[in-house]
Amino acid sequence: MKKFTKKNLLTITGMIVGAIAGYLYWKFVGCHSGSCAITSNPVNSTLYGSVMGGLLFSMLKKSRAKIQDNIQEQIK
């Protein structure tokens, strides 16, 4: 479990930040009439924010192949 958490820490952090942002969006901006599929319900808004945050932060993660290539170039 530690290995999984350490490997995916950036994505997990993004999910937490996104969930908070999604909830805050529902709280302060959300659709109160109920006609909006995502922002009319706090659960939907929080889950959507969590997914978007996880995807956004996972794009920032470098792949192992790129890291190994950079290390090999620095050695040469």
C-alpha cells in the first residue's frame, strides 16, 4: 500500500484538491434550480471535481522512461 501511495501521490493530491474545488463550486456558484446535471447536487459536483483534479495532476507526472533518459544523458 505504501508503494502504491508513493507512486501515485500526485494523482491522489489532485483528486483531493479537485474534490474540494468541486464542492466549493457547488456551494458558491452551483445551479440551484436542479436543471444542471453536475452542479445541482454536491455529490456529483465533488466527484466530477475529484476526477478532473486527478486527471489534471496526473498529467504533471513524469514517466519513468523520461526520467531514466534524463539520467543517462546527464551521466554522458
